[in-house]
Amino acid sequence: MPSVHQVEESEVARAIMAVSQEQSVCLGLWMLLFLGAGMEGVVEGCSCHPAHPQQLFCSAEIVIRAKISGEKIVSPSNSSSPYMKMIQYEIKMIKMFKGFDRAKDIQYVYTPVFSSLCGVKLDSNNKAGYLLSGSMWSDGRISIGQCDLVESWDNLSLSQKKNLNYRYQMGCECRINTCYMVPCGSTGENECLWTDWLLDNSLNGEQARQYACIRRSDTSCSWYRGGPPPEKEFLDMTDP
């Protein structure tokens, strides 16, 4: 007879496989080694590949602005495992930016209960609502997670809000290459170099908040900002 510990491990494994198959996002159960104070321990966590907001927009099946009107915990009828439980957020959709061909009216979005499985916590008291991006399951439900574009609407810059309407979509055929160190060179004309980490030591810097990488008429790609010029120089900032 398997031990309780083995049963729990089996349940966790099945949960991770199910979430990965349905959500198609960067979910994982990562083993991180803590060293300090002479003690070692293993913890669970969600790991997401660094991505510019435009990359998250382009990879998403659904992108909307919505307010949260309610939430409850749900689980598949054929499983009693706590790791399979999801938060069902009831939403009031304000605007759809992407996914018109996939869904007309969205009433609920789903996310894992545990943050270690990339679940997100949303607040119904947020009057401005959220920008939510995610994927659609085979049964039509919409899943969101920490590796998606999930942000309080008030935290978005004016440029980001404008880019959601059409500029991000204009650059979905372009590639954004994240620069972590110098030298960082372009490998092709269809590429924009994302240098926020080099200049600001942050992935939420000027290019992430103010710029979109879009395809020009000559099929090359470059950063575009529709507002005043930036204070810092980028490796590529030619307007189309």
C-alpha cells in the first residue's frame, strides 16, 4: 500500500500535468535550494520566462479589460485533490482587445488556487478593473496565470493602453530579444532589442511601459513610441 507521502506526490504530479496541458502557459513546480543560516530547504514556485508586454499580448488567445464581481473555489468533479482546485472569478467585461474570433462574451476566468502553480489573486474592490490575458481550454473556459499579461488597469501607462488597441498586434510578426548584458546585437531586421534590464535593471522599464515593436513598410521591425521622445537612448529607436 503506498504511503501518504507517495499519494500526495502523485496528486501533485497529476495536477501539474493537467494544468500544463490545459493552460499552455509557463507553469511549473520548481525545486529551489535555499542556502543560508546553515539550513537547506525545498520550496515550490512558479517560474515565467521574462517577456515584454507585447510578447504576452501576441502569445495570448484572449486579451480583455474586466472588473471582478465575485469568486469561488471550484474543482473537477472527478478529483478531490486540493492541487486541482481553481479559483473561478466572475467578471464583467469592459472591453475585448483580442480573441473576437474565440469568444463573444466572457463571464468567468479561472486560475489555480496555489501561487506555486502560477495562480493569481484578483481584488473585486479594484474599481478600474484589470487587464487580463490568457488561453482558452477545450471546453471554452478562459485560464489566466502569473505568466500571462495580468495587471491592474490603473498600473498601465497611457502608451500601454493605446498599444493594446492595435500597435501590439501590428508587431506580432516581429521578435523581441531581451538583452541581459553587453554586447547584445540584433540577429535580423525583424527584431527589436529590449534593453530595459541593461538600462534600468528592471523588466518594467521605459521600453516595456512606453514602446511597441512594430513592422515597418519595408518589413523590418523597430521600436515605436507615439508620445514625446524618451530621456534615455535605446539600441534601436527608429520610428516607422
